Amino acid sequence: MRKTVSVFIHILATTFFSGHSKIAPGTAGSLVALILYLALPCVWNAQWLAAAVLLFLPGVWVSTVMEKKHGHDAHLITIDEWVGTWLTLGLYPGRLPLAWSIAGFLLFRVFDIIKPFPAGRSQNLPRGWGVMMDDVLAAVWAHVCLRILLGLFT
């Protein structure tokens, strides 16, 4: 039973092993989240937003467990990227077209990498809270910029 729980935690934390990517595991995790978003056009943005919210607390839990084994905010933890990507896209009230979905993905990756205030500071939160919160805050930055771009160009 304990082995099964450990495997479940690993699969969830690495979001079905996307965190094992040799190149840019965070981007790989976000890309998988984007592909799911694009592949399921019947799922409304409110549902993506709900998925992000529902994944948040389990994300804190699995990140806490994985950090004990692999160190603080280990690269193979990518559940935070799924939450961040889906928040960035899901906060928009309507379904985003392909180009704007990709723009949201890219904006999220930029803000997740540069970690503007307070995202950078939030990484210091204990256990898995820091892993998850910096991506939530990066998603807020990305979404605000996406909305500004949408306002300017649509």
C-alpha cells in the first residue's frame, strides 16, 4: 500500500512524468497542460479554473513529500506548472483561440522564470506552499498581461 501511495505521489507531482524531461521540465509540464487545454475544447474555462483550484492543495501535499526526497522546488515537480498554466488560461471568461492560448502559455513561462514580486518571495514559504504559490502568482501576472494584450489587439 505504501509503495502504491509513493507511486501516486510521484505521478501527480511530476504530472504524469513530464517533470522527467531532460530539457526545461517546467516548460514541459506547462506544455502538457496547454496541450490538454487545446485537446479538450469541450471543457469550459471555468472548468479549467476549477481544475487548477482543485489541484492546488494536493499539489502542496505532493510537493512537500517530493521536496523531502529531492530538495526545495525540485525540477521534477511540475504540478505547479499545470496549476499556473490553467489559472492563466482559465481566468479568461471565454475559450481562448489557439494563438492567444499559446500567448498565455508563453507569458506564464516568462513570469514563472523571472518571478516578479511577490512570486519570488513566495518561494520561501515552507514545504510545498512555496512550490505552488510562486506559480499561482506568476499566473496572475501572466493573466493580467494577457488581458492587456487582448484588449489592445482584439
